[in-house]
Amino acid sequence: MSQSFAVAQRVRVRNDAPKGHCRTPHYLRGREGVIERAYGAFRNPEQLAYGADGLPKRELYWVRFEQGRLWPGYTGTATDTLVAEIYEHWLERAE
Amino acid sequence: MRGVHDLGGQPIDEEIDRAEHAQTFFEKRVDALMRLLSDPSRGVIRVDELRRGVETLPEKDYFGYSYYERWIHSIRLLLLEKGVVSEDELNRRIEGVRKRLAAESTR
Amino acid sequence: MSGHPHDHHSDHDPHAPVEEVEGPPSEHVLLEIALRELLIEKGLFAAADVTRQIEIMDATTPEQGARLVAKFWTDPAYRQRALADGKAAAAELGIDMSVAPKLVILENTARLHHVVVCTLCSCYPRAVLGLPPAWYKSPAYRARTVKDSRGVLAEFGTSLPDDVEIRVVDSTADCRYLVVPVRPHGSEGMDEAALAGLVTRDTMIGVTLAREP
């Protein structure tokens, strides 16, 4: 499952619904965006939240989304964007 | 399923209350408690654990409690879970504090 | 006074917190006092440590972040270092970043405006801005900013033209964010201390612009 992504690559946030703690907001699941920046590897918060050591570390990416595609009837402009930090195991390649 | 804390895009279409509030003693003490417990020299509670504890609050409490009230309940949950304090000693202490403060206020 | 280790200190604090409401203490307040007493008795920390943490918190204000912004505006080499590593750039100014998460500096331009929110909790760059304002933690701000950034900015009195991209930054994981606003017109001759005075907490969250001098 572990994979790395390149800046400017198109990705999709996995449309998953795990029971426990995670840092992927619901409104971004299943949505497509572009890798804006690679932040390096961090301990996995989904394990840290339960007292585990969070290893192996997971790559964390800054993913950019187009607001007009996130929200039906978005009233801002076509260039407005949103960025969020998403872990590698929540991302898959998009075409 | 969306967690109670996961608010991005939810239909909470009210105006933002921009009033400034000074921190209360209670808020400062809870914040200090968490800083001490999460300090790497102690490592009792991680911030990820604090969040998990907050997220498991029932919806009525999540929205009924203030920010630091959510924190102190999460800290309680985690300290009990880790066996740092026991439920029995905590409950006894709460009653002791209640009686002491009541006595102080009538003095 | 044993249950309130910092009350004495607060008597001398110009930013003294508001008093608790009159009447019997709430269950939340009793819980905090009980837990703190038990942890002190068990030797996890001392009452003086609580006081010390509150003193550190009181000393951490948005003025720290404003100093960083002013230097960012005036020192091109510092700007480069800050964009590469915000934490190291803050530490250069004597700000204690020892236990702070990664800090990312977001530079606004004539075409790009950042606004920061944390939809999942209330992540905030505490090391450089202090504690977050109440509105930042409110369900309305957390819910609305991601889908209606222009509407939220308007409530803060901020209106941006359509040729400015508004970029909402949802602080979801391990980074904290500080917005460097566009340097205002008419500030050309000002020194760092004066420039810092144009930068407020809200400006560094991204809901307002820097003050015109």
C-alpha cells in the first residue's frame, strides 16, 4: 500500500470510512486533487492515537483541490483552491 | 461514518461569533496540564490520543462542552485508560474538592 | 489557595484571565482540580510546573509572529530561510520552538491569498501566535471556511477581487501554518518594529489584510 507520489501528480483520496481516529476529513474522501508539496515522513497518527509507536512512518503530502469541484454551487471564483495534508496510505493515483 | 468532530463543509450556516474572550483560569490550567502531560520528558499523553479522546465524546457533549471542557474529559479518559489514576480515587478526590471549596466559600 | 497555584501570579498579569463565574464550581472545574492534585501527589509534576506553563503561555503572543513577518518583509535572505524552514526561522528570533510541530510559512501575493482553518480540531501555530481565539475553534468557522471562504472573509471585513486565488489551508495533520500578508502600500520606509505593528493575529490566520500605515 505504501507508495510515493511526485509533485504535480494527480491523486484521489481514498473513499474509506475507518472506525478509529484519522486525519483525513470526510469532505475530501473520494475527491481528486494534485500533489502540491511532499512534507516527508511522519509517525502515523492512526496508531499514535492508541498509544502505539506510529511506525512505520508515512509520507505526508500537501494536496491541492479545486474549490469548484469540491462544492456544488461554489460561489467563489474558478481559481479558488483548498489544500490539506493527506497521508500516503489515503491516496491513490488518478488519471 | 463521519465523526462528530469532522466539521468541514457541514451545514452550520450561522454567522461566526467574533467576540474576543479572555482565557479563564480553568482554560489556562487545562492547557498547562496537557502541556505537562505531553512534554517529551514525561510522554504521558500524546496530542493524537487527546484528539481521539475528544472525538469519542457523545455528540451532545461534543457540542455542549466548551473546547477545554472537551479536553479535560479526554484527559480523564486517557489517564483512566492508562491506569495513571483510578476511577475510584478520582471520584473520591472530586468529592473532596467539592466539599473543600464549599467550605472555603462559606468561610 | 492551594487549588489555584497561579492565582497569585495572575494578580500581576496585565492580561489576567476573567474570573470563574460565581456560584458552585462546575463539574469540569472540579475534574480539573482533582486530576491536577492527584498528578502532583503522584510526582508527575509539581505545582510550580503548572505555574511555569501558564507563564510561558501568557508570554506567547501574536507579537512573536508579527516580528517574523516584519523580518520576512525586510530581509530577503531571511525570507528564503523562512520559506524553507519556518521553525528554524522562528527559532532565529528567539522564539522557543523546541516542542513545536513543523511550521510552514504561507506567503500571500497580489494573486494568492491563504486562509487557515482546522476542520478536525483546532490546530493552530501556538508557538508563534499563542492560544487561538474563540472564533477559530467555533463549529461555524470550522464548517464554513472550507466551502465559503469569501463569505467568511467578508464577515471579517475582508473583500478580495476575483483575480485573487483564495487558497483555504485545512490544517489536518502535522504542520502548522503562519500567513505572511502582502506588505501594504506606504510602508516602504518603515523599520521592522513599525512594520510588525501593521500585522495582527487575524492577519496571520489569513482572515484580514495587513493594516495600511
